[in-house]
Amino acid sequence: MNYTIPNWLIYIGAAGQIFTAMVYPYVRHKVFDWYNDIKKLKPLNQEIAKTYGRYIQGLNFSFGLISFLLADELKNGSPLAVAVTGLIAAYWTGKVITQFAYYPMYEIPNKLIFKIGEVLMNTLFITFAVVFIWLFVFNIIYYLN
């Protein structure tokens, strides 16, 4: 196959995913006042919510780390490359759909910094979805040839 996806594009996606993992606690605390809302739940439900929050943060970081360290392997057309890029593409596509379909963004505090952050974060999420869908399709085509 003569066409390839440049590593710099994968690295941008990797950096963005790690960035989202790093800012996740700030967004939960400062933007959504998440911890005060969690306190209203029963103790077990509090722990479940916190655990899922950690899963999200961990996945974002792990997907970024995988993308940084294994950029060439993510585009080599192997069955594993198809599976991993498909998983990451599905994860971010699901995030984008969920973000726009279910999250009432009007509840974000009406501060300019948070409004700008909302636009930038949504742009990142869409970028991740597009990059990894592109990689996934590239890998399927590469694999089939």
C-alpha cells in the first residue's frame, strides 16, 4: 500500500488523549462540581461513580500512551492494529455521540473560560474519533490487501 497515515497525526491524538486524562479531575471538580453531587449518593454508589471516573481517566491516558509508544504498530494493518484502532475509534465516537445527545451543556457555569474549554474539549473528542476511525479504516483496507 502506497498510502500511509503520518505519525505526527497519531502523536497529536496521543498528546490530546493524555491531556484529557490530566485535566479530567479539574473539569470534574471546578466545572461540574462533581464531588458535591457524588456526596448525595449512597456510599456504594459514590464508590462506583468514582471508580468509573477513574476508568475513564485511565482509558484516556492509556489510549494516549499506546498511541505515543506504538504509532507504527497502530497502522501496520495487523489484526491487532484493526482491533485496537477499532476499540479507540468506538470509544471516542461513543463519547462524541453521548456528549451531544445526553449531556446538558447549558449547566456549565457561565464563565468564558469554561465556554472556551467546552468548545476545545469537544473539538478534541471529535478529532480523536476522526483520527482513529481513519486509522481503523486504513487498517482494515491494509489487512484486506
